[in-house]
Amino acid sequence: MSEGLSNALGGLNMESLNEFRKEILAALILLSFTLLLYVSVYKDNTVEERSLGIKASEVNSDIARIKTEIQTTGPLKIKLEQTAVNIRRIEDRVEELKRKLPTEKNLSELLADITRNGLKGVKVTAVKPLSIEDRGEYTRVPFQIDLDSKYKPFANYLDRIGKLDRVMDIDNFIIDSKGNTRGLVSIKLYLSAYVLNGP
């Protein structure tokens, strides 16, 4: 190769090159500048490209890890949504219980309602509270109501108690027909109200 270069340069007339001295000098400066740019910019870019490649592979690893986490937490998300639905159902049931179970505040109103209002043919002679039973989430409040009535009005009275919005249990009743005058009987009615205990 150097022999071919010598032969090519040997045939050149150096004096004729003098005419193109400025152009040759400009070409050499341009060549030097291009070489300098190549060395400084391209090689630096190559290092930066490698760094970016490493960062890109780290990002891809993070993406793969996040995809795996999403796949493993997907069932947890479904379970969380199901649990939220179940909690709403339970809260709805508690609200329904609160509506049906008398509170301590309205227990006296409830007793007044069942012993004073709409008592056609039924006469309340006494209301006696019995021993209260705490059952954890609720309290059982039993009481005894003494009545004088005929059979049919008493049956209507029991039906009315059964249709109350609030929960009232008829635990028992005892009918005593001793001293029966004009078809009236003495009745001991045992009822229980249930009060939801507060938090």
C-alpha cells in the first residue's frame, strides 16, 4: 500500500500543488476538525449510549417486576373489593337492626305505645320490669304486662304487637279465668324488647 501511495505521489507535480495551497490547507483543517469531533463527540456519545442502554434495561426490569406485582396483587384487589361489598352488606344489616331494635331512649315510648294506644277491649292493669340480661351485642329487656280482656280483643292485641316495626318477643302469657265476670279473663303477658348495645 505504501508503495502504491509513493507511486501516486511521485507522479504529482509539487509546484502545481502550490496553486491549491489554500484549498489543501482548508481541507486539512476540515479533516482535523472532523477527526477531533469524531474523537470527542462520537466516542462520548458511545459511552452515553451504553449508559442509556444500561438504564433502559433497568427500566425494563422494573416494568417486569411491576407486572409481576400486578399479577400477584390482582386476586388481592378482587378480595379487597369483595370484602368492601361484604362490609357494606353488614353495615346495611346493622342499620336495619338499629331501625328494628328499640334504643334505650325510645323503649319507654314503645312501652307506652303497646300499653296505651289502640287497646280496644284490653285493659292494662300493671307493667312490671323484669331482670335485664346483657347478651354482648344487645340487651334483653323483659317485662310483664297484666291485662284484663276477652279472648278476641286479646288475640287482636297480640297480632298488633307482632306487627310492630320494632322487635318485641312474646315470651309467654298466662290466662286466668278465675272470677270470670262478663267473659273477662286476667292475663299475664311476658314480653321482651331487645336493645342494641352501643359501641
